[in-house]
Amino acid sequence: MVTRRIGFALLSALPWSQLLFMFVLPAQLGQMARAAVPSLLPDMPCLRSRRQTCEIGPSQADVEAFAAQLTSQRSAWSGPWRFHGDIEDLLPLSTSNWSGTVEGLEVSHTTRLVSLHGLEGIKSLGNGSSDGTSIWVEDNDALKSLVGLIGVQAASGSLYLKSNNKLSSLRDLQGIKSLGRDSDGTSIWIEGNDALTSLDGLIGVQTASGSLQLENNTKLTSFDGLEGLRSVGRDSDGLSIYIYRNPALTSVHGLQGLRGPLRGALRVRANAKLMSLKGLRGITSLGR
């Protein structure tokens, strides 16, 4: 009791300004410290549930925090991963030594990300991201390549690449042998990638259970890289192949591996330099 009285007397003798500093400021500092911790430091259910999405961004600190979580991950699978925002690189993920299956991968609306280096641990992709899409890469201002996906060997959903203005090569997708389809029935959708000149990275793809759609790729000159494709499916609009407004396209010779009937329709429109469809000679009939 004597000790408490002495302590109270000492506090009573202090000016109000010092009392505010002692009690209010530490509380504010604590709030600031908690705010400074990356949002992904708490437990991430996506590393235990295939239905939960790992939201990684908008800062580089979020990538580093996710890498720390991944280091302790024992399971060889994860829910979908979504990268977005002002992240600089994915290199911290390569230090986790994790490898396995991710239900889906989305990289969208990034401003500084140049490559996907750091994702080498992904060996296969499900169709749990963005309506049945395995790989969704859209609207990335600085992205030049898909380096980092070289280890992917299977994708049960679709491939969707749109509006990546500096993406010039798909070379690191060469391990993929087959593609599933999204909820609209599309397997490969490549649109509005202004620096893309060829499809060389898709050389390993032999089957696509949905449709193939390529449109508004201003520098795409050929379909070289699709020589291994043996069959395509049909989407919800009844299309098997849709080729539209690729102004530099001069040849579809890369589709020569397609043989027999198509399940859906073939639509080729507004490709100013395309004068021949010789690469489609193996197709014997069209669906509708």
C-alpha cells in the first residue's frame, strides 16, 4: 500500500503534458507500428484451403511477408495466388524452397513487375482462379516475360493473356502439355499484347479442351509455336478458333497440326495481311 501511494504521489507531481506523453503517445506508437506491418503477416487461410485466394499486394512488403508464410508451408498445394499493385519482383518467393500445385495464378494491374521470376516452385495449376482460369495475366505495365513459369507442366484451366503491352515472349510456358477451359469454354485467349511477335512458348501444348482466340495483337506475325496442337474444343458461343484484328499476321501455318473435324466454328476476320489459310488444311469439317 505504501508503494502504491508513493507511485501515485510521484505521478501527481508531474505536469499534464508529461502524463500525456507517458500514456497517450505509446498507444499511438503502437497503432502506428501495427499499421506498418504488411497486411499478409497474419495467418493466410489460402495456404490451407483450395477455395481461398492469396491476395498478394499492393506493396513489395506484401510479397516478402507471403514468402515468409510460404517458407513454413508443409502442404504441396495452395489456393489461388493473386499478385497486384506496385510490387517490384517475386524473387523473395524463390527463397522459400516451396514447390507444388497452386489452384490458379493471377497477375494483374501491376505497374513495376518485369518478370515472374520467383514462381519456379509452381509445378502445376488448377482452375480455381478467375472463373476456371489457370493462368490469368492482364494489364501489367512493365511485364516483359513469363520467366518463372518454366516449371509448370500441367494446367487444368485456361490461359488468359490480355493488355500486357511489353510482353514479347511466351517462351517459359513450354512445359505445359495441355490446357483445360474456363467457364465460357475458352482454353487460350490472347488479346491486346502489343509487343508479342510469336507464340513460341506454347510449343508443348497438344490439346486444348476449349476454344482458341487471338485478337488485337498488333505485332503478332504468325502462329509459330502452336505446331504441337492436335485438337481444340468449343466454347459457349460455338467457336473453336477465333482470329480477329491481328494486323501483322501473315500466316496461320502454326496450326497445321490440327487434323479432322472441328467441334465448333472457325472465324477469321479483319487480319489485313493474312492472305492464306493453308495452315488449316488438315481440318476436314466445321461445327456450328
